[in-house]
Amino acid sequence: MTAQLKVEANKNDAGGMQLSRKRESLFVDAVRRLFRNRASVIGGMIILILALMAIFADVVAVKPYQVQVLEDQNTVPSWLIKVFPQMEGYARINEAYPLGADYVGRDLFSRIVYGARVSLTVALIGPLISLLIGVVYGSISGYVGGRTDNIMMRLVDVLYAYPSLLFIILLMAFFRGTLARPEPGTFAYAISQFDSALGGMLFIFIGIGVTAWETMARLTRGQVLSVREKEFVEAARTLGASDGRIMFRHILPNILGPLIVAETLAIPGYISTEAFLSFIGLGVNPPTPSWGAMISDGSQMVRTYPNQTIFPALALAITMFAFNFLGDGLRDAMDPRLRGTQ
């Protein structure tokens, strides 16, 4: 009887907690903390809505984004007069345009909807290019080490010292100037046609990709340097695992979390870069709508027709805030020091 009581007492040891209780995995704990972060959930929902709006833009948009109706230029719906009373007296009322028409009679709402495609495409392609180049470059530099690491990182330092935005502007101006009138049948002509098919976004991807990987390479190198000396890596090397197996099976899975979080936080920077390039006329080709180009066009009449600037600016700001909220939530959720917290 006494032995049975001792066994039951041992089962209820450790502060009254049952020893048979299974502990949550890191992934489940991270997901739980992510969904308890209200700001990140709101940001994720906004991004999901924007993605659905961009995918089904043909259904959501009330009019084709490129159609110009000169008779309806600068017209506004009646509810905008109540929001901007200074427009009363000179603005023409037209209920066919939910957010009004621009200076050549194109529907603002439809152009904002289609403009989401440009911003979200940049938000998707920019991180992919940065991860692809930066992770490969930084992994090689950090894992090989020695003189190779020194040379590779000095090259990154040289590129990092040059202002990235200025470099992108010069790069875009070079591409647009060189490939303005290419001869048919040449490689430059094929590239120009492909860029036109993408609405002028190819060179934006190239410009962002050339400069975005440098920070990712530095971060990857630091992560590899901290992980390659861990006990499990030494054990794998002792057992005869090849360098490729150690990198892809042991090191990369343990560093991808921080890299993805860092890239998520960098997405608003990519979106703002595209918007700025479109604002100064080096972005997408007209009539492809971009929020930056719409803000640039509307800024010329911001006092008389503020809706042409405010609405695309709000769309841009909301998108950037959503990615910031989601990135902050991912960073907190994937921090192992916060494991088990609310």
C-alpha cells in the first residue's frame, strides 16, 4: 500500500503537473502567439483582401482602368462633395464613378484596384529575389569563411556604401534609355517586348533585385557563422556528412525563420521604392496603373480635386501598414525567447 502511494505521488510531482502531458511544438506555439497578436491578424486580413482584390480585379473593378472618357474628366460622386466641401461650386457630379474620375476621365476606383496588382507583385517578387541571391551568397561566405568570406563581404560593403535608391534610379534610366527603340530581332528587342508585356515591371524587379540582396547576404552570413559551430553540425561533420548535406539539412532549416521575418519587414520598403519610381516617371509604363503614378498625377491638382491624390495614397499607406503589422507579429511569434508567453 505504501509503495502504491509513492508511485501516485511521483506521478503528481513537478508542481502538480502531469508528466505525461505533451508539450507544444515550436511551430504550434508560434502560430498560437501570431493569432493572438491582433495587429498582425488585422494586417494579414488586409493583405488577404488586397490579394483577392488584385486576383479578381476584372470582377471588382467597375470599369476598364485604361478607358478614357474626356467628357467625364474630374467628375466626382455627390458624397465626395460632403467630404470635401471646397469642391462644391466647380466640381461636376457623376455617380457612375465611386471615387471620381481623373484628369482624362478614367475611373479612380478601378485604377486603384488594378494598382494593387503592381504593389503586391513587387511585394512578392522583391523578397524572392532578395532571398534567392542573398541567402546563397551569404551562406557560401559564412560557411566557407577565411579569405573567401573576406573578399565576398568586402564586395558587399562596396555595394552597400552606394545609395541604393540612387543606384536604382540610374539603373532604370539606363535601361529605359538603352532599350527605348531596339531593332527588331535583337536580344534587346526581346527584352523590351517582355518588359512591355509586364507593364514595365521587369526593370523594376531587376533594379530592386540588384540592391535588395545585400542586407540579406549580411544577415545570412551572420546566422551561418553562429550555427555552423553548434554541436549538431559538428556531430554531422564527424559522421561524414558532406558540406552540401550539412548546409541544406542542418544549417538552412535553422536560419530560415529569422531570414523570412526580416524579409517580411523589408516588403514595405520594396513597395515604397516602386511607388517612388512610378512617382518620378521611372516605374510602370502607362496606362498600367500604379499608386505612385496616380499620386504623381493627382498632386498637380491636389487643391482642387484632392480625391485623385488622397485615395491612392491611402491605399499605399494601408498596404505598407499591413505588411509592417504582419512582420512585427511574425518576429514576435518566431522569437524562441517568447515561447510559452501569451
